[in-house]
Amino acid sequence: AQSVSQHNHHVILSEAASLELGCNYSYGGTVNLFWYVQYPGQHLQLLLKYFSGDPLVKGIKGFEAEFIKSKFSFNLRKPSVQWSDTAEYFCAVIRMDSSYKLIFGSGTRLLVRP
Amino acid sequence: DAGITQSPRHKVTETGTPVTLRCHQTENHRYMYWYRQDPGHGLRLIHYSYGVKDTDKGEVSDGYSVSRSKTEDFLLTLESATSSQTSVYFCAITGGDTQYFGPGTRLTVL
């Protein structure tokens, strides 16, 4: 079965530290890739997405992600985190033959200490 | 904001009670989805709809049913709630190949 793996379940950083969250998926066909963020008590918001083209995509709030097809990976990065980045981050994949059904990773909780 | 509302936002009910959650969209999107969110599992798809009266099962559909009689409304029903259905439920729509999520309903089954 198709799956999405997020290897870091909890990450704690100090402000200004760099962030990289890993995401790997198992499906070999054409996919669209997403990162969503969920701030405490809120719903999911789209951070960025990759459909095609330049594998380095930039999203909101200084986040970016790189799609590496050979590694089935779509890692999220931010050069310098802020306290306001404290949230849970979800990687998700849509198979292009699947009625737009998203498959989510289990999430990474990020805590940024001031 | 994708124009999605969910009601109720919070509900506490007892085991064995039927419960219906409502998702309403204002954007006339064809695809609508129900997910549940549980710690350590991310979001898991319960059911989805690809048009009025057209629905299909997701990954965790047991114990849930859905209905879509109008484009704008997608209802999720727990026929007989169980404690394992305590969760946060999110509705979503697809617009431009991207899914957008509603504010969520926190359901507690005692």
C-alpha cells in the first residue's frame, strides 16, 4: 500500500536554527506533493506544493522544499526558524490516478524555543 | 480561506448515540472529503465524494456513512458512536488540484 513517512516525530529547535524535516513516499508513479502546517488549535493550512517543473519549491513564511524523485523524497526546509513556527507539519501525497485522495504522513511536531 | 464551514465545532456524546457532522462549502467544488485526525496517525481519509450522490470509501470507513444531496453539503454520520471514534474530524475540498481544509469538529464519545 502507498505510504508517506515522516521520520522526525518531534523536533525541538532554538530560534534562528535551521530546519529540515524529512518526508518519503512509497508510490512510484506520478504524484503531487504537499506540505501542510497546523498551528495549535487550528486547521491545516497549505505551506507549499509541488506538481511539476523546478524541484525546489518555495512556500509561505520562508519555507521551501526539494523534490528528489530518485529518493522519493520531499524534504521541508527553513534557514532560520522563529518561535511562531511552532506547529505540527504534515507531508502529503496525491497519486494522479486516485481521485485526488491525499495520503498523509503522521506529522512532525516542531517546538521552537525563544 | 476556502469557504468551508463545519458544524458543530465541538460535540460530546455517549456511546451508541447517532451523530451527524456537517460540512458546507461555498465554492461549488466537485470533490469533498472527510478525514479524522488522531495523534501519531496524521489525517486518515474516511469517505469522499466526487459529486452529488457520488461517494466512495476511504482508508478508515468502518462505522461511518456519508451523504451528499447538494453540491455544497457533505454529511458524515456515525450510526452508533463508539469511544474509538473520539477524534477531530476535518472536511476538505479540492480546488485547483489542492486540498483545502475546514476548521474541524472535535468529537468526544463517552
